[in-house]
Amino acid sequence: MRLAFAIVLLVAPQALPVEVSPKDPALRYVGRWDTRDAGGPRAAWAGSSISAKFQGTAVNALFKFNGNDQWQVLVDGQPTSVIVADPSKTVYPVASGLPDKEHTIELFKRTEPLVGTTQFAGLQISKGKLLPLPARPKRRIEIVGDSISCGYGNESASEKEKFAPATENNYLAYGAVAARALNAEYVAVAWSGKWLFGNNAIPLLYDLALPNDPQSKWDSSTWTADAVVVNLGTNDFGPKNPTEKEWVDAYRAFIKRVRTSYPQCHVFLAVGSMMSDGYPPGRKALSTLRGYNQGIIAALQKEGDKKVHYVEFEPQDQKNGLGGDWHPSVKTHRLMADVLAAAIKKELGW
């Protein structure tokens, strides 16, 4: 169900007098931003965000959209409205009529790469200049996954709804909710329909800032994760159960790849809420995936890697609602976030 704070801003904004460059050092970018374009950084992965602090009564954002992205607006830490891509506009209102005092704003990409790519060209504020933000969190979490991790359909009214950008809200996806609970910065590398291995695998895109641009190499030295949660398998096990060898080989290769970027990170192998032993019938997909993943962890720990862990989300319960195309609802994402936050606390001592 679409929540009350998700009010779409369609009104034409009043221009504000103070222009803020996208290169202003007081801006904070979190996520995989591509900075090659002089017009401003670009983001495609859900969960990418921009934060700023200022004193004044109003702020606008300058966006150029390639697609149908939606961005959550937060003012002083509270979700207030949603910016919706409009090809006729480049200036979008973020907030107006605020008390003339210090405020923080955050712009958070709700939608995934298949929806679009956004270029951020700066801000307009009512007066003055940007102020220093509080120190950034020291903890960092990266989520690698498919549609579940994107928040696909979590704001849909029911499982009967098909995909729409308006009902995908990564801000309320389990990874983002868990990260906020743990006071951690959050990055998502997730795309609906992706697999662990094969031609449609998310690992093929893992090194990219913009997953649709193979030239946009991501520099992992600029942001180091403490915990990487890999939540893949729902799509791989859809047509048939992979063999244990092909699953284990692919997973171990990906864990090795993750460790080239973050040598000291903890890796959590997650089993998602849409897995089941009852469907597809006769295959015991959930039990099979559980066994594969636990076997990988046992083998790696025996080899000396003590920073690899297992986390399992309960199969979604219809009493908690269902999202579009049978995906987790906002409530189910909250329950998943509780499980994940507890697992990370336990293993990292947070």
C-alpha cells in the first residue's frame, strides 16, 4: 500500500536565488555514482542518495532523468514527498515554507536500474550556502540482490498488481531499513530478475557504477563495506534447481570477487522470503538452497574464513500482505530487516 508520505510533487517550482553546484564539497553522496559527466554525477542503482544541510526556507533539486525514476525526499530525517521524473522539467521542488533555521535534506533513489538513470545537476536554496553535515556513519552495509532487494512492488495494494515505478520503494526495502536501524550507510547492487550465475547474473554488473554502461567502472576504494549481504537464488531456482556444483562454484567465485574489493568484510549468504519447499512443487527449492549455502559457509570456515555467515528470512506470510507480483510487502520487509539487523549485530558486534 502506498504510504501517506509518498505525495508526488507535480507543481512547477519557484526558482530560488542561490545555485549549489553538484561538486559542492558540502554535499554528501552515498551509493555508486558515476562522475565522468561534467554536467553532474549520475546514479542508476536504487538506494543512491544525496544529502545536504542549509539554513533557509526552501530548496529545489536540479535533475535530468533518463527513464521514470522516483526519488524519496526527506526533510530533517522525515520522509515528506516523492520526486517523479518529468521530461518537461529539470527543476524539482524539494521543500518550501520551512521555518528559517537549519535543515537537512536527503534525496534517496527509490527505483532500480531497469527504471532509469538520474543525473544530479545541483540544488537551489533560498539563501546562504550549504552547511557542514554531521559526521558520516562509520558502519557500512552493501546489499546484493534481485527484485526483493530492490523493493519491487512493496507499496502495491496486492499481489495482483504488476510492476510500476510508483510502487517500488527501496527506502522501505529490508536492506535500507536494517541499515538505518544499525546507523550504517547503505548501498544496494540489485536488479529485478537477476541470477547468481549465467548470462543474467548480477555479478556481471558488480564492478559498474552504471549497470547499463560497461565503461562506468566503479572504484571500490572510495567506499568499503563492513558487511555484504548476498540475497540471490529466487530467480536461479525458478526454472529448475541448479546443481550443487554449479551453484557452489558460482557463489564461491563471487565471494572471492567481493573480497577483492573489501578484504575484511563479513559476507552474509541470505535465503529470501519468496523461496518455498511447496512451490515449484516437488523440488524442495528452499531446502536445497539452504543446504547449498550452508555447505558453502561450512567449507569456507573450515578453510579459515570466519567472516562468512548464513541468514534466512521466513517465507512471507499472506497475513502480512503481499506486494506486486507476489513480492514482499512493506510489513514483510520490516520483518526481514529485523532479522538482518539482528544477524549483523551478532556477527559484527554492533
